[in-house]
Amino acid sequence: MTAPLPNPLNTADPLVLYGETFASRLLLGTSRYPSPQVLENAVKQSNPGMITVSLRRQGTSTTEAHSGFWDLLKKMAVPVLPNTAGCHSPKEVIATAQMAREVFETNWIKLELIGDDYTLQPDTLRLVSTAETLIKDGFKVLPYCTEDLILCQRLVDVGCQAVMPWAAPIGTGQGPLNPYALKLLRDRLKVPLLVDAGLGLPSHACTVMEWGFDGVLLNTAVALADDPVAMAKAFAMSVDAGRTAHLSGAMKAQQSAQASTPLVGTPFWHQS
Amino acid sequence: MRIMVNQVAKEVPDNSTIDDVLVMIDAQPPFAVAINYEFVPKTRHAEEVLREGDEMEVISPVTGG
């Protein structure tokens, strides 16, 4: 196993959401790992700023399979971001968020309001009012949404201090499908933007960070890698590289070749 | 009376509280409870009386993305 990344990665340039500072710009999901031990090692290797968690009915095969998860969460001691995954109505979202607040003792909530089971596309028409309700109830809402500019603007208007547009449908690993809209979003909105869902490769994460996104949230790309622990580290490094590149100011692309080695004094050169 | 707990029908005595049902199903902490889509904080579990047909959700932490 390779050495863990130093924590925090960017002490001088931390991710700040709702006035709270996070050690990393990588937010990592906790689902679909081969084992709890692999999850724990992936978290250790990547030092995520937050890890996402969820809630399911007690007494089902899902919760029985996760009987040690609570103890693992306490052991990992990483800030948790509960989600409202699987909710299809505002009523379900609000009750789930309130239950999550009690269980996990946090006001953070990743707002997921699913509008279509095939694409897991959020219900954009009811997302804004649901976010507003949660914010008025004291939640720090990180809404999972599409890359639609007006939707994201409306989420900001009702008090979301950060927005999380998808790159592609959840779990597809396709990377940013609509670069134009994502870059436009970055250009138009001043709040922190985190790309959530659809990333498959560290290069995808690096790319959106180069565009100026403030962080990424991913799960499947790490959990389903042949070596999730190494992939977690690769994503953490790519997020850091992308952020550093963004702050460094990239050169403008050119149409014609520009020699990098000085021409003056080139041996054997003759003016034609 | 009959109520639903996590979508499973349960026969419980009249005037059962949430705490009574949690003991009956051997609920394991940590958990949270909702009745008919409304969250009920743990401070009210001892006093909240269930009614015929109520739908009770008892949920626990799991992994998530």
C-alpha cells in the first residue's frame, strides 16, 4: 500500500462551505465497496473533506449488512454528509433529512429529490422549494442538481450557499457530458460549485477542477475500481492537481506552433 | 390495533407509544422515527401515542453516495 496523502492537502486554500472549512476538496461516498476494510483504507488514503452516508429501514437486509457501519464512522472520524437518496417527494426528503439530523447529529444534508428512476435525474421542478424548506429549518443544504443555470441560480436565490450539479447520471462514470453548461455555470455563479455524480476517472475530476469548480463528490468510480484504495488516492491527487492548475492560470491555446526553444542563435540557421 | 412498522403489519395494544413499539421490535440504536411521513424526535417517543393504521418508519445509518 502506498503512503497516505498528507492531511490537509491545502491548508492555504481550503474548501469553505456555509462558512465551514474542510481539509479536502474531495467528498467521498461510502457505498458499494468490496468490504468495510477497503472503505476505511480508501478514506485513509484520500483524506476526504466529507463522506456521504444514508438511512434505511431497520430490520431489512440493507441495515443488517451495515450493522458495523456506525462504529466504522466513529472510527474514521471524518465529517459526514447524510443524503436523502431514494426520496421521490418533498415530504419524504424533509422527513428523511430531519431523521438524518437526529441520527448523525449534523445540519448538513445532501439534498436528493429523484424525478426519474431510469436516469436518477433530480426533480428540478420541486427541488428549489424543497431546498428552501430545509434551509428555513436550519439545514446546510448541498443540492444534487442538473447543470441548468437557472435552476442553480434559483437554488442560490433561496439560500443554498453551494450547489452540486451532476457531470453525468449517478454511477455512469461518463465524465462531464455538457462541458459548455458546466463552464457557463462556473462563470455565472459565484457560490462554491461541486460536481456531484457521473465522474469515472481522475482526469474527469481534474478537468472540472481546472474549470474552477470548488470540489467533487464521487463514490462509484472509487468503489468499483479494481483497487479502490489506490483509486481513492488517485482522485485526491487529481482534485488537488486540478485546483492548483486553476489557481495557476492556464495559458491560452494557440492555433499555430510556437517554438519553446529560443530561435536566436540557432546553429546553422541562415536568413532566407 | 394494527399499525405498519417499516411496511410490515404489526398488532399492538391500544394506546401504545412509539417507545412501546420500539421495545416490541427490539430496535437497535442508533435510529430515528417517523410516523406517517412526519419525523418524531426522540424526546417525544415516550409520549407519542400511535393510532390504528399509523405507518411508522424506523431507520438506521447505512453507507451512501
